[in-house]
Amino acid sequence: SRAAQRGLPIGACAMAAGLAEEHPPVSEGDLAANFLEYVRRCPPVMQSVKDFIAEHASAFATLGESDEHRLEYTTIHAEFLKLLEGHVDAFLQHQGASEDDFIDALRRVKAGDAEEWLPFQVMLERTDYHGFAKRMQELAAMEPNSY
């Protein structure tokens, strides 16, 4: 997986977050809270997202100069989804939950203000490439330490 390629010790993060396999599955309501806890206790998760943005946001800097979207943009979008899915899959495996359970939980907390959710919200709108591209364009204009 992309997460493994970026050096993320998936099992170690699950253990550090107290989400070892011997823990019983949680209810859907706890699934969202447990995922946030997983992300918070496993710094490599958010770091890998920030590193991805730092590596690729600049490609979107010229997006507003043309109505045309380069193939590179959709490729980056697909890579980003793979990165996020790797983190989510590792978490769900340790929780004994399905992706559908997670998406349902994510929809319920979407209106929340936890900043850790922001990158993962894109999973709700997988086909929303334009939203992703616009956000990357905004991030390209920011200082790398601010995202």
C-alpha cells in the first residue's frame, strides 16, 4: 500500500493507538471517535498526508490560469485517495469494521470541527476531483508549514 511505501508502520500505529487486534469491534458511533484517536496517536498518518500535500500542491498552482485540467492532476488525486485508503484500511482491519461502516460514521461527523477529518472527507466525495483540485490550488498558495 501507499502508506507502507511511505514507511508507515501500520501495525505499530494501531498498537500505539490502543487498537490492537485483540480489542473487540466497536459500534459505528465509536468508529469515528476511534479513527480520530488513531490519527492523533499515530503522527505518521497526518505527517504522510502533509508530506503528500507538500510534494504535490505546487503542481496545482497554475490551475486558475486555464480551464484545462492536466492529466497530472487526476493522477495526483488518485494517488491521494490511495494514500488515505491505506490509512483507513489499516484502521478498519484492526477494528473489524467495513468501509461502509466507516463511510457512514464519517458522514455523521462531517460537520464536526476536528481538523484531522479534513483530508479524509475527500473519501466521501471520491468523484469530487474538482473540489480536491481547488483545495490543492489553495494549499499551493500557502506556506508549506501552514497545512
